[in-house]
Amino acid sequence: MPNNNLRPNRQEMLNILQQQLRPINRYEVLPLTELAGRIAAEDIMAVHSLPNTNTAAMDGIAIRFADLQGTDPSTWQEGKEYIYANTGCEVPQQYDTVIKIENVSFDEKGHLCLHYHPQQKGELLHHPGTQVVANELLVRSGEVITPSLIGIMASGGITQAKVLARPQITFIPTGDELVPIGQLPLALGKQIESNSIMCGAQVQEWGGEYRSLPIIADKAELIRQAVLDAAASSDLVVICAGSAKGTHDYTLAVLSEIGEMIVPELRHGPGKQFSLYMVNDVPVIGLPGPPHGADLISQLYVKPAVKLLQGQPLPQPYYINAELTAALDKRDMDFVVRLRLFSQNGKMLAEPINTFVLTRAAAYQQMNSLYYLEKGTSHHQGEVIAIELMVKPEYITESNGDKNNGK
């Protein structure tokens, strides 16, 4: 039975997602050119060996190693004792060694001069299978197919492969105050529904297939039907807003009626109103409505959910030690602090950001890192703590902390 008092912290919530979500078992076969970023559904083996004959490892001349003993290279003739050999091209079987062209010259009479004598037979000669061996394992089942692997697969004779289908993610925006993008001028008191656009881009980046339903009004029966319809054709449903304590917040009541409650809310803010239910064996995630919280919670929990549906491990945070430019005071609940991480005179500094006094755009431009502050704990100015990066390390700038968009 679910625990109605369950309010997980971040790590506990990730553990719950691992327990509740299972990889999908639908597959598709795609051509080689469409495999980048997809998940192999089975082991992929080489069809043939490559090269399939002896080839030159470098530009040069191909010789018979035995001819180096007792014969004078200046008497050699092209087409008999040696031939020109080009990188990757076939070397006839009668030749067994290659000398690179930089070690070869000709005197004024056209006689061959060798400036290096190979020490063993077979130097600079690639034998069959030195790149790929027939029936060799090229890609493991469950492995992400990278551009490098696509090149290896091409060399191994692979033209198509069976991959895991992309998980189907359905987004349900709710709220009487919302209107879709493009409705201008904006009526007084209305809000642009932006979370579905943002979440759709995130899901596609994380490897999922995405669709958004039209905005659902704050009516319990409409929300109920939307969730049931979405669950019938999705691997994951994300419903946004309606999970707080407003007079028109029906989402949790509806989900409790039609599904199994796993998590009613989080132990931390922002985004405390996150929830997780199972509706007809389909996970339904409730996102907070405010865009700041929706964005953060989507990255913290929707991204891991999409990865788990693809049979992938949970994304692991990257941390950098940095000195706080201001204190982090105690709070009465766990809190995800947004920070601006920057370098100054060779020192990494972390500046807490007060998102309540900044526009959404201004906060985004400054924020490039997080810190999970546990309830009742604090950190003083000048203290060095481990900061979680939300951008690639190379986007952390010097001095002023301005952030390039490297997320």
C-alpha cells in the first residue's frame, strides 16, 4: 500500500522512479543513417571482415621482406621487386611488407634508395580483419548508438538495425487562465501556456516522442477524461498545474480517483507540488504550473523518467567545488538553490540567485548550477561547497559569471 505521508527528497524520488518505471518493449528497424542517438535493441554483429585482403597502412612501396637479404635495392624494378602502395588499398599477396614513402627516394639515375630497412616482415601491412572481424560484436544491446559506432557498423557491413522505439510522452496543460501561443493581443488576466512547448523540446532532446493535448479547462471531468485517454496511448503522461491548493486545483483529486498514488508531493521546493501516480499501469507525473518550477522539476525528474523508459541509467550530476559569495540560510524544508557559478582570479565562486526578484529570462541567463540545501542546514559566506553544474564546464566564464547558453 502506498504511504500517504511519503514526501521524498531528491534522491529518494529518483529511487522511486527507478522502482516504478520499466523500459518499454517496442522496437523498430531503422536505416544506418537514422540510428544516431538511438538505443540498440539487440547485439549487433559484423557481417564481414574489413579489410578483406592485405592493405597498406601508409603510402609507400610494397616489397618482399626476404628481398632485403642479399639483394641491392638499387637494382630493384617497379612491378617486380616493389610496387607503389597507397593507404587502405590492396597489396597483392606476393608482397608482404610496406615502407612508407618518406623513407624512399631515387638517385639521379632513377635507382631506388631505401633510408629505412624494415625490422620484421609485415611492417605497415594491414591484414584481413584489422578493422572489423566477421561476427565481431559491434554494438551491445541497450547501448546508445553514437556517430563513432555508426562508422564502425558501416565498416562491418551493417545497413540497418533494430532499436528501441522512442517512449511516447503526452503532456496535458490545464488551467482556465491559459491560452496557446499566438493569441495576440493577450486578453487581460490570461497567461501564455509555455510549459508544453518547453517540455516538448526537453523530451525530444532526451530521446522521447512528444505530443501535447490542447489546454484542458479546470473541470474535474475534463481532466479525468484527458488523463485516461493519454494513458491509453502513452508510456508516460505529464500533467501540468492543478496540484496545489487553489479552488480550481482538481488534478490530485482526479488522479487519486482513477489511479494509484505513489508520491503526492516532494519534500523540497521549488516544485513541491510534483506528484507521481500510476494510472492503468502508466506513470503520470504532475508538474507544478509556474514555469520556473516546471522547468526545474522537469529536468530533475522527467528527464530521468524518459531515460529509464529507454533502459538507460539515471543521469549523474557533475559537481565543482566553489566558494559561496553569500550565505545560504536555514530553511524549514529542503530547497534546491539556483546559483551563478563563475571563475575569478583562478577561484571558482558561486553566487545564490533570488529568482523571486528576477524575470524568468533574467534568472535563466544567470543560473548555471544548483545546490540541494537540506532542511535546517546552512552555509556561511566564503564556505566551499560542491555545486551541481547545469551547463557543460567549458561554459563557466571568467570574472563576471555571465553564462553562455551551454545547457
